[in-house]
Amino acid sequence: MEKFIWAFIIGGLICVIGQILMDKFKLTPAHTMCTLVVTGSILGGFGLYDKLIEFAGAGASVPISSFGNQLVKGALQEAQQTGIIGVLTGIFEITSAGISAAIIFGFLSALIFRPKG
């Protein structure tokens, strides 16, 4: 039960940070998303984001900041195995399912709802 509470608190704090970035610093949603992804990447590069995931579970692995962590994690793993070219291929190895799903569901939504613009 305690794990669920921490997941809720940590996930909520990540969302609060995003909301503060938009409300107080007047960042657009795109800028806020990029800030959270880069923050997750930096924390992942230092090995801190995985510790946050161990502590908070889905509260840290579901928000967009986890995507940045996964990009860095994939790049570092592939770089160790195949060298510098692994940095380019590794970022897509772990995150390809999420990227594919975003493209497919975005396309389907566009077909169904007919966006204007």
C-alpha cells in the first residue's frame, strides 16, 4: 500500500512541476514537455532516475520525464556494446514502441476527429 502512496505523490509532484512551469514561467505545453524530457535525460545520465523509479514505481515511470530517461538509457547501453554508432541506434531501441504508438494513435485520431489547421 505504501508503494501506491509514493507513486501517487511522486507522479503528482512531477505534474505539479509541469503546471508551475506553464503557469508561473509562462512556458507553452511544448516547452514544458521538452523541459521534463531533458530533466529526465539528465537525471537518467547520472543514474538518479532509475533510483526514483525503484522508489516510486509507476509514479516515476509513467510521466514524460521517464521518456528522457529511457532515451539516455538506450543510448548508453548501445554505446557500450557497439561504440559511438550505438548512441544513435540505442535511443530508438527502447523507446520505439512508444514512438510508434504515438504516431499510429495520432493518425487514427486525426482520421476520426478531422482536426482543423
